[in-house]
Amino acid sequence: MTEAKAYLAESLPAGMEELMRLYVEPPARERIPRLSGRAGIQAKMRTEFERAGVWELLRKRIAASEYTRPGDPLRIDVGYRPNGLIRMFHAVSLEPGVEMAKVLAFSAAGLRAGVERVERASLELTAVIEPAARLGASDEEPERLEMYRFGVEAMEEHHIRVLTTSDLGRVAETARRELRV
């Protein structure tokens, strides 16, 4: 206990309220908006590619319609061409469900054929997803885990490489080496 001191307030209830706010209630913390889902994955991709110094060298928002057919609304997040290969990376959040994984899986064969036709190069298409634990997909949540696995397997069956955000540092370093930065 500390020594007693005088305190001047408008009224006893107002004074008690102010003292409680000052000395008892935890301080209000500044709320930092946390990106989640696809936006969170895209932000992590950008951060890692910037850290590796290659962000400005990447193609962004690549229109799938360049390779598939007019009207295709899909835009692949980023890509680059290190030699006779084109690497494309697309953020796919499995947080809301597997719909985006199915869209990318459906589009993969057309993209691959179009890249070979237009660019005369082969395509390595990579989906970047959240780690399963981040979505609460675990043995305690078997339904979420099954959905997560379904999304991953749907993409892999269509020859899409699936990585998590924790792999992005390594991916960005590979891009740095291949782009000779």
C-alpha cells in the first residue's frame, strides 16, 4: 500500500470511476488489423519477395485469359520466368472453404497448355496456403482437417505444387537466385 493522498473529483462516483480506469482496468491496447485469408497470404508473399529484393521484378496479377480464353476472370498473383520455365504463385485460402482450390485446379490444365503455346515454356504453378494448424485443422477438428486435405489433394491431382506460407522465405530466396539479384 502507498501513502494516502488527496484526490479532487466532481463527485464520488465520478472519482471512483476515474480511479478504477487509471489503476485497475487494463490499458486499452491499440488494435492492429490482422489480415487473414487470401489477403493475409498475399501480404506474406509480398513481404517475403520484397525481403529477397525481387518484388519489382515479378509479374503481378497475371490474367489467365492470356493463356486460356477471353472472359476467364482468374488472375494469378505473381510469376516470373527464370529460363525455359515460368513459375506462378497464387494465394489460395482454405479458411473459408475449398472453392478457390477447386477453381485453381479446374484452371490448371488450360493455363499449362496456354503457357506452352504462348510462351513456349513449361509452367510450374504453385498454390500458397495457410498451414493447417492456423486454420484449426487438426485431429480434434476432423471435419476441418478433411476439408483442408481435400483442398490440397484437389490441387495436387492437377499438378499444382502446394506450399504453405511458412515456405515463402525459401521460395523468395530461390527467386532471388534464379533472377540473379
